[in-house]
Amino acid sequence: MGRFLYFQKVKGFVKHIALVVLSAAVLAFAAADYSTCTDGTVVSSIRFEGLEHTKSRVVERELLNRVGEPFSVEKFEVEKRRLQDLDLFTDISVSCKSSANSELIYRFVEIFRWIPSPAGKKTDRDGLMIGLALANLNVLGEDIRAEVQYRTSTSPFLDNNEYAFYASSPYLFGLSLGWNFEFLRTDSYDDIRGFQDDSWLVDLDLDYEILPHLSLLATVAGRELKKAAFLPEAGLGFAFDYRDTKLDTRKGVYFEYMITHVGEGNNQDSNCKIEQAQSCEGMGGEDYNEILTDARAYFTLNRFVTGATALARYRLGDVKRYDYLYHGGANTFRGHDADSSRLGVHELLMTLEERFVLMDRHAASLWGVNFFYGVQLVAGLDGSLLWDKGRPGWDNYEGAVYGGLHLVIPALDRLRFEVGYSPDKGEPVFYFGLFDKVTSSRWRSR
């Protein structure tokens, strides 16, 4: 019996050694069969691995390396940034099958697709809002993002409520026509501008790339605001985009110019002046044109990323208090919180920011959920001009310094933890924000 157990152990040991040797042989064969792609290798074919939920055409339209052409490492780096911009993958790599004419193999690790989760939103008006959300980041595998949300205020709890549906994609039926659809139901008291925001909003934004780096922009929206009027919106513009990536930009410039008409006006006198802090009854309609300029520039040196941004809005016509602009908070001016003392028809927001990439983007997986993360230290200067009529003066200007920590993550772009200080206020203020500030500044009123 003992001899039998001895031979069984020896047999198991030999089997273990055989498996190790076999595994090593397989790995050696794989290493010999696949290698790092080098410049000049002619691509004989292209194959994708890891696309479980994403259709191949979503990836193919972002590629620059082609069958029958020499492989280019530089092109792959551009491809990788473009594919990362889709926000569908945690990791993207490429390898070549060793032969005279090489097969190019792209490997992908997909981000989680369905997200049933708590919903959050941080605005200067309502503060932190929480709720429930269900999102699909890749509907039908076509790079269509759809999300339904319910959010309510945390202070005062359950007083301000939002119901939302969002859908967006960079393509429409194979055309390079980006679109973003938004439906928003709001029942919230706006204590900055002093009115009950009981409204319905439907909005569609379009972005059509007519030439490389040049897009035509269009927007159509309708807002039904109780005690005011139905407020239609229509706008046209263009954008030059030379950024290396739209998410977590490291270098390049972006310039947008857009003219939007809001409202159709009526003869109702709202008696809603900017100096009033009480709720506005019978607020009336609007009728104005908004000229918007959005300029951004980025430069990278090693791990340091320098960014300079400016957002300007100038409005001509009849603008009611419920659409007055405000400055203050994580999404506008990080020197103090927003309040009714800082309102205006026109604005200019300027930021000079330095980012240090403490940890670059890393792929990770937790309980089978794939995601990525990165960590950045930030410091910068905020400048604010907000005025009502005529030309702005120094009385309309404020400045602040800020610093903090940014976590780069999927879907939300980044989580921002920042502390701002304005000499006019004389005390530091802590801020928590979602998305990049240049993004949240555009939709903060909604």
C-alpha cells in the first residue's frame, strides 16, 4: 500500500513537471509566433480580439493602419487615443504575427457595459444630488450611450428633483455625425436666481465633421417653463478641434464659435429685476441671441500638462432673471460659492491650470467589472467676469487660486476634489465636481 502511494506521488510529480514544460513550450511558441509590431512591416490582414459587446465597425472607423500598407507605430498611438476617446475599453494593445506579410492583431479589454448604480450630480445651484440610474455605455454594440436617472437634493433632502434621459453617439447610421439627446424634467427651487424651476426640456445637439479637425455644430431645444413661457432654442456654429483626445486632453487646441437664438418673446411684463431676491411670479418669455466662444489650449512636457481655457457668452436682447448667469462653485469660479449677489447677462470664465500626472491611466478589474483609473495633482488660477449691461470693468472681475486631486475614471471623465481661495473672500472653500470644469461650465444651468 505504501509503495502504491509512493508511485502515485511520483506519477503526480512527473505529471506536474510535464504540465510546466508544456506550458513553457506553449508560451515560447506564442512568443515566437507573435511579436511587437515594427515600423515598415507590411500588414497582410487585421484581426480583433476581445470585442464581446462592440461591433467591429465601431473600431474599424477609428483605425489608420490599413491592409497592404506598412505598419506605423506613430499611427497606432493616434489610433489608441481615438479608441480611448470612445470610452469603451480599459486596455488596447497591438501585436504582429511573425511572417513576411504580418497579420495585425488588435486586443481589447471592454469596460463594463450595464451600470445599475447610484446616480450623482454636483451643481452650483442644487449642490450634491443623489438618486438611481441605469446606463448602457454601448447599446447594441454601436457605441451609443443611453442613461435614465432620478436625482434629488441632499440638502434640503427630497426638495429638488430631476428626472432625466440621455443618449449620445459620435456616429449616426455610419455617418460622422455626432449627436446628443437630452430629456430633463426639473422641479427645483433656484435659490440663486430666486424662482421655482418647474420645467420640461428636450434638447438635440449635432456635430458633423465636414473636414478633418473642422465640424459644423447645430442645436435645437424646447423648454416649457411654468409661470414663464415656452422657450424654443436654435443655434449654429463651427469648431476647430486639434486635440490629441477629447477625454483627458494632453496637447492641442480647440476653438468653438456658436450663435443661438432663445425664446420668441411676449408682451407680458415679468417685473423680475436682477436686484430682486424673491420668487418671480409671471416671469414672461425671452427673446435674445447668444454669441458663445469656447477656446482651449493644452501643452505637455513630461508629466506636466498645462491647460488654458476661456468661455465667453454675450447676449443681445431680452434676457429674464431665470436665465441670468452666475459665478461661484466647482463648475464656474472656484473662489466662493454661487449666490444671488453675483448674477449677470454676459460672462467670461478663464482658467490657467497645471496638471501633474501622478499615475497615468491604468486598466483594472474588480469582481469581473473592467474599468480604468488615473490620478492627477492640479493647481491653477480662475478668472471671472460677470456683468449685466455695457462693457465690463474691474468691479466685475474676480480672481482665485485653487489646487486639488483629480481621479480619471470611465463615463464621468474625472472626479475633482479641489480647494479654492479668493483674496476678496479671504477663506478657503472645498469643492467636489464631476467631469472636467470646461465641460460642466457649459451645462451648469441645466
